[in-house]
Amino acid sequence: MNRFDLLDNVAAVTGAGSGIGQAIAIGLAEAGADVVCFDRPDSAKLDETLAAISKAGRKCSVVKGDVTVEGDLQAMVEEAEKLGGLTLAVNCAGIANAKESEVMPRDQWQRMLDVDLTGVFLSCQAEARAMIPRGKGSIVNIASISGIIVNRGLLQCHYNSAKAGVIHLSKCFAVEWADKGIRVNSISPGYTWSPMNKRPEMATQMEKFAAETPLGRIAEVDEMVGPAIFLLSKAASFCTGHDLVIDGGAVCW
């Protein structure tokens, strides 16, 4: 089982202040990695992430910033270098909202792509610049089944397009950086109890999504931790350019 441990690794996790990103950051520490946690300056729960990682007995640093700002991401990487050198990364930062396509303002479309797609590009770029000189690294980008299907009842062409871009962008990086010792994969969660899905206005929609999922329920954020550890670990040493769908069977129907 030591194929799955992450000892002697330093990880960076964007979006580590809540939801899937927070769960993964803590899970990586429990698997043995030291972790740099990155999120927006207004993130209220980064301290919770830091405390949980410290409880797991691992080193942890917090960097606050915006994934659309290259300097902020460079600061994250530099902090990881102080901990021993970046070898793992999980890019979870993202936003979600909805609007009918025919009336969606351009700035709403653009902001979504800036954060959910360009933010992943810039994060991977900064991370790879640190990993390439040492000839090893593993990156996991959080996409969504919304990058594969069009969700019933959700008017979010901008979000779907961004997540489809994350899946293909990850494949591009996987091919481009394969000979540099860096593996890049993505995870596409299905309907998950992340903060954005716990909003009161989503209650009825989430009940419907649970009914439309073969396993008959919504995923917990912790259920994305194992897949992330697998893809980052030696257990997945021959896995790159893959999109791992974790959706309770939703896309089968």
C-alpha cells in the first residue's frame, strides 16, 4: 500500500479554503504530503484547513490570492519551494453561476472562463515551471461532469464550456510534459455537496440530481480525496492525460 503514500512530497492546492479543495488538501496531508494552501483573500475557512493539516502532523503554509493573477500563483510556488520543492499540485479553485445563454452578459461569460479555465492554465504553468527542472511532478485539475454532459435544468453554458476546456487542457499538458517527468490528469466530479450546491435555491435541483444518479445520492466532498491521491501517487505512475469521472454513474444514463 505504500504505492499510495505521498511522503517526501510537497503539494500545492488551489481552492483549499472550502469544499472539494479543502477536503483534498487535508487528505494529501493525511497521506504524508506537506501542503501549501491557496485561496482568495476573503476565504473564511483557510484556517480550518491549516489546523487539520497541522493535526495530521504535516507542514502547511497559506498563500492568499487570485488564480487569475500570475504573481499570486508564483508566490504559492515559491512557498512550496521553501517547504522542500513542489512535486504535487491539485487545482480546485473555481466559481459557478447560471444565466440563460441568450441574455448572458459578456462579462459574466468572461469571468467564468477567466477563473475556471484560464486560472487552471496559469496554475499549471506556474507549477510546471517548478517541477520541470527537477524532472518530476504530478498535477490533478478538478473539472466536472458538466464538461462532458449538458446538465438538465442548469443554464450554464459558460461553466460547461470552461470545464470541458479543463479536461482537454489537462490532456494537452499531459502530452507536452510527458518527456519532462510530469503527469497531468483531471477529475470530473458528479453532483457533490460542495458549498455552491448547498445553497437553499439548489435544494430541489439536488434532490432531482440524486434521483437521476444510479447510486441514488449526492457525493460528499471527501469522496474526491481518494481519487486525487491515486492520481498523484506512484500507484498511478503510468496514468496521464486521463479524466477520472467520479459521479455515482450519472453519465451512464
